[in-house]
Amino acid sequence: MAVGLFLLAQHYLSHRPLPAVLQVFNQVSLGIYLIHPFLMRYVFQDTFRSVYKMTPGAWPILINYSLTLLSSFIIVYGLSKIPWLKKLV
């Protein structure tokens, strides 16, 4: 299914320019992918536990996902603005 979705997106979206928000996210997506396990393991581990205890249902997953994605994006976007780190991110 993933291959089919990729080919569909490649066929229909490759000829159109991406919106500005998606272009920025596209530029930092690898950095987000690389840093998010570190944030989940060492930074937000206690936060995740407390959210799961306080909030019932599927809300903890959404809260943890949003917190990790936003934090990862802010860190990687900030690092991408430093000229000599731009190539690493």
C-alpha cells in the first residue's frame, strides 16, 4: 500500500510546487526523523507517563505526538539557520 500511495503522490504532486509550509517541513524532515527518538526517550519520558495517567482515551497519543513533532521541528529548524550546521540538518 505504501508503494502505491507513493507512486500516486509522485504522479499527481510532482508537477505542482509545494506550499511554503510544506517546503520548510520538507527541508527539515530528515532532522526531525533523526532527533525525535532522542526527545521521546530522554526529554519527554516523564511527561508522557504523566499524560497517560491523567488523560483517558486516545488523547495522550495525540498530545505526545504533537509535543514531539513541534519540539523536533523547532530544534531542527533553529539548527538549520546556523550556516555551518545547515548541511548536517
